[in-house]
Amino acid sequence: TNLNGVTMQSESSVLLGPCFDFTNVAQPWIDLNIWYQLNDLDLVVFEKSTNGGLNWTRIGNSGEGTNWYNVPQGVSTIGWHGNSGDWINAKHALDGCGGLSSVMLRVKIITGNAEQNAGFAVDDIKIYEAPQANVGIISIVSPLSNCGLSNNETVVVGVHNFGLAPQADFDVAYRINDGALITETVTDTVHPGETFSYVFTQSADFSSYINYKIVATTILAGDFDSSNDADSVVIANYPSVSAFPYVNDFETSSGGWFSSGINSSWEWGVPADTG
């Protein structure tokens, strides 16, 4: 988008690719390097057409694949927004394209009329058959931030089979902050394209009133793509208050209040600033 300057105001433009014949490809994947500098309300999506460009549909959702879309806080539209910071590698299945004789692909950018930025760049596009062995964590289902979490919470993760072969008897693991790695084995068969909810038998302690970072990962021998193996989430345990009136003068402790969010800056204590 405009190699010599910023995007246009209220721009709606596309980078259109050739027609792809996937007659002999059961599940095509796309792999590309991207770089973007956008406003949060600007939008870039990857789309497909299976009827010669008459209709276009978005490929994928945020949280799928690898670096596939991002939705900043306060933004509801699914796509790439904001600033990637550097070149990143993005991957996603070309859902619904396998076996079709004519598929068109495009990148679409939509900008607003606020301050313009450098835009969106694409390089090193690769399209290939999905691998046989490729599993990963697509979500951390439980626990989530809540009031009064206990020291015996059940950990549930979504394990997705991105490959073409059924998988069973592979390991999954999770770690909380800098704690020990808890590893268990998935004995159920996870079929291609299926997301399986694995319930760990080893429970976890979330009883302190702090932010916890939980990281979950799959461990599969011969896994084609390790970049989608792991997922993480920050979980907060909030104190429960039932006595009123509630008063907190912050003289002796934080009283269960703590900071969260992106680049948060609140903390309890005597300010060290001069102002």
C-alpha cells in the first residue's frame, strides 16, 4: 500500500491473486509474511472467492492459525489492526477450498479518515497441502478470570488437529507463571479439523489475588508446525466483598486491588515521583 507514503483516507483496496486449481489438494494452507502499521480502526482481511470474484468471504477468525488477525481492546471487527512491530509469519487453512478447481484469493484493506499510517505489506506467500501431523492448543477454556477462584481449579484446554491424520496418545502440558510443567497424555483420538476439550486431572491453585499467566502446549512427535503448539492467557482472581459499607483507605495494603490490561501502570504504595 503506497510504497512512498501512507495509505489514503477512506481507502478500500485489494491485492488480488491468480486463480488456484485445488482439484488435487485436499486441504490447502496459506503461509505468508506480513507487516502492518495501521490505526486500530483500520482493517485488513484475507478473503476467498469460489465463483470467479462474484462473492468474497473472509478466511478465518481471530485466534485461529498462526498470527491470523488480531482484535485490539475496544475493536469488534475481525482482521489485522494496529501495528505488527516487525515482519511476522501468518498461517491459516484455506477453509472450504480443497478439491475446488478455481479459487481466487485477495488481501483487502479498509482505512478510516483519521491519521493515516504506512499500511500493509505482504511477502513470501506459500500455499501447500496441510501436513499429516499438526496439532496445537487453540484455546484455554478454563479457568477464566473470576471472583473467588480456589486452590483446586480444573484446567481445560482446546486441542485442535490442524493436520490430515487422526492423532492420539500425544502429550499436553501447562505451566502457571514460573511453576512446574504439568504434563499428561491425550488418549482420545482427535480427528482432522476437530477441536477436543482436554480436561487435566492435575488441578491448579489460583487462590491468591494476583494475575496468573497460564501457558498450555501440545507435544507431538513429528509435528509439522510448532508455531501453533502453545497458547496462553492471563487469569485474575478477584477478592469477594460481602460486608458493607465497603471502605478501603490503602494505608496497610492494596486491599485486593491490582493492575491489569495492556501496559498498565497502577500500583499501590507511596509515589516516588516528585509531583
